[in-house]
Amino acid sequence: MTKFSMFALLCLLPLCTACTQKSVIVNHAALDAQLLANAQKHGIPGQALLVMHNSDILYRNAIGTTAIKDGVPVTPTTAFPVYSVTKLFTITLAMQLQEEGKLDFSAPASQYVDNLPPSWRSIRIEQFLNHASGIPEYFDSNDFSRPFPASLAAVFAKLDKVALISEPGERTSYTNTNNLVIAAVLEAITRTPYRELLHQRIIKPLNLQETWLNLADVPKARLVKSYRVGTGQIMPDLAISWPDYSIAHVGAYMTLDDLGKFMSALAQGRFVAKSELLRLWQPYKLANGATGFFAHGLDYSEWGRWLEVGHDGGTKVRARILFDDNLDDHYVIVYLTNGNMDGVWSHTLVRSIQTIVLPN
């Protein structure tokens, strides 16, 4: 057993809470054991898990510590960075405006935003949402020491002469730039700054009091220290000074309960009607007829008879909605960690939970 594994085993003290169990009963002991097994196998310092069936909480637990050294026990009120799960806010706002008739997903983004690079002018909103636009990334993911463009307009100006990665609609090519275009469209339609729009339409209506859009606002005593995989060891995560406009794709901090509240509200049709969600939550068809990996911005997959939509924050966090023929019967799974030792993807962690929870 490694030194880290011994440390993790000693400090993984579960904090189980009372749960409502109405329509479905889950094996709490099995889920407790799976969290512990995941921590030991993958070297996860701290993690939190929420499982819901419709509006009922089936399981809510947090184990481990906020930091490897001098950390405190993780609880459901611990704040985690949610990385690219932040994109779900932008996607939800876009679906709202589309349902309201203010946004046409089949229209080119240039119909709403007039300063896009010339080569992007014919790319449709749905292609940006489904990462099938072919546009390049706006930063160098191999070198975060390079300065970011000063503004959203500067992003578009910087990429003005950069060639497309692929033809629009040809293949899935995941880039954060896609979400910046969607955010620019939202601002143009509503004439409202993105952050304000997010507060008006999502954060305030749901009373998300434990969701922060700036690191400086997060209570430091409740914030985890995040880690990444190094050369045979776990290392502190990179400290990236994301620009203000990047909140369209990254940078939110949330507790387990707030992220669960948001995912549950989305699945229950509180933002967009269930019938419209079912129409939108279908895998995007590429030009050659192949199926893409996204369903209007949410990643899409299938697991047995269940359809899955949601988003991940790389190796650390994942939020999923699983449903069968309709959303009247659905599950929400939120799995938060502050890193791991072996680079295990969040997909693997969530699958280990689904195997226990979901009937096949």
C-alpha cells in the first residue's frame, strides 16, 4: 500500500446523512463501500456523491479530506471547482431562449453576433453547441503561462486568420471556444451581460446560495485543494487565471447540494419543458450520418436501457441525468472529487455508482 493510500484510508470517515426513500431504495452500504474502494484504488483525497430519483434524495455522502496535507473532512457543504460542468449553465440558457422563440439553433451564429471571423459566418448555432463547428481553441492548453485575449471581441479577432480544424458538421472537435460563441449570442439577444443573465435566469430562481462564479468569493475554509496526476504521483493542480469571459465554459464553484439542485431542476423541466428537452437531448448527426458525442451541448451516451446527458469536469467531477422513454422517471448523479493519483476519468467513477443504483 502506498503512503498516500494509507493516508486516504485513515481519513476516509463517512458523513452519511438521512435520505428520503420513496419510490426507490438503494443499498447504502454498497455505495459507502464503492466510494471507499474508489478512493483507495485511484488515490482520491476527497469526494462527494449525490444520487436522486426524480425529486427524492436516495444517497448523499462525502468522504475524505479537502487536502492531502492539513485538510479537513469533506462534507456536503464543501466547495468544489466544477470545471467544464460550468458549461451546463450556458447550454441551459441557450435552450431557454430557443424555447422562447428568441434563438434559432439552425441559424448561423453570425445572424446574432456580427464580429465573428469570416470563416465562421455560416456555422450554425447547433454546430457550435454540439462541438461540430470545427473552430480552433482560443488558448494553448499546453502552456497556460501565455496571456489570454483581453476580451471576447479580442478572442474573435485573434482567431480571425486561424484556419478551421475541420469543416463545420464534419466531426466532433471539442473546444471551449464554442461556448464563448454561444455566450456572445446570448448577450446579443438579451442585451444583458452573461454573468447577469446567469444570475437572473438560473442562480436567483433556484436560490443557489452555494454557487460562486469567482474564486475570490468562495469561503476559503470550505474550498478543496485540487490535484492532478504528476509523474507517478499526485500534484497540486495548475493555478490558471481564467479571464472574466471564460465563465461561459469554466470557473464555477459549487457544493454537492447546489449542483444537485440545478441538475434536478433541469431534469424536472423547470427551465425548459420536458417535451422540449426530450427533443433536444438526441445525439447530433454529423454530415456523414455518424452520431456525434453531444446532444445540443450536453454530452450524450447510453447505458443499458438508460439514456444519459450531462457534462464532466475531466477527471474530477461529473453530473448526469439518466432517463428512459421520458423524463417523468429519471435519476440525477453528481460525483465530485478534488483529483486522483492515476488519472481515472470521472466517467469510470460514475459508472461504478450506476452499477449499484440503476435497475437494468
